[in-house]
Amino acid sequence: MKNISLEKNIEAKFLNLIINSNELMVKAIESGVSEAYFRLESSCIIFKSCFWAFDNHKKLTEFNFEYFCKNVCGLPSAALVNYVPDFQSIIGLNVPYDDYDSVTSGVKYQYLTSKFKDSLSELKDSNAGNFEEKLEEFNVDISSLLSTSEQGNF
């Protein structure tokens, strides 16, 4: 449960920053942050809505978020119960603009760590017959992850 809280916290901070600043939204786009960086489904939906609002020159308000969910994503009204409270808590945060770089690093680190753990779990679960093949896939996955980080390593 603690990991979900930490994931939600860093994702919420990042989303709050890009919701409230078009300049930071541009920085996020330029740095290559994608929905894959988010572990929580609500964060992915909110992240996509940020792009939609930015592309359509709209401020992402609760009304616009609900419109996005219903009319762009095609979600039923009942599904909003899963996303609107998270959106409300995110826009209610007060994250300093200057925290963008550290928050973005935290989101990227979370993504790299989870991808590493997933790859390691797949390797652990592989059967003895194809272990060498899985080990090679693991090496490729890790090399790929390392090349996407800013410093080239964890």
C-alpha cells in the first residue's frame, strides 16, 4: 500500500505542475514524458487529458476533464467516479513551479525502477529451458532502459 501512495504522490505532483503551466507542459513534451511513465490508471487518463487540453488551447478544469473523459475517451458517466476525485485532489495541490525538475526526475526514476523490476520478475519466472534466451532479453531491456535515462544509468 505504501508504494501506491508514493507513486500517487509523485504522479500527482507532476500532473499538478503540467496542468497549471503551459510552459511546463512544453518541457514535459520536449523531455519525452509519456503515459507509460504512470503506474496508476487515473494518472494516465489525467495525463492524456493534459495533452488534449494543451492541443486544444484549453485550461484543464474539472468541467473540461469530465468532457474529455466522456466525449474523447468515451467513458461512461459512472466511470468518472474513478477519476474525478483524483483529478480534484491533484488540482488542489500547491506544488512550487521550481520543483518541476526534481518531480520529473522522480517520475522518470519511478518508471525506470518499475520497468527494471518487471524485467527482473520475467527473468525469475522463466523456465530452465529458455533461461539463456530470457537472460539475453533481460540484457536488451536493461540496455534500453539505461539509454532512456538522462545520465545513462540509474
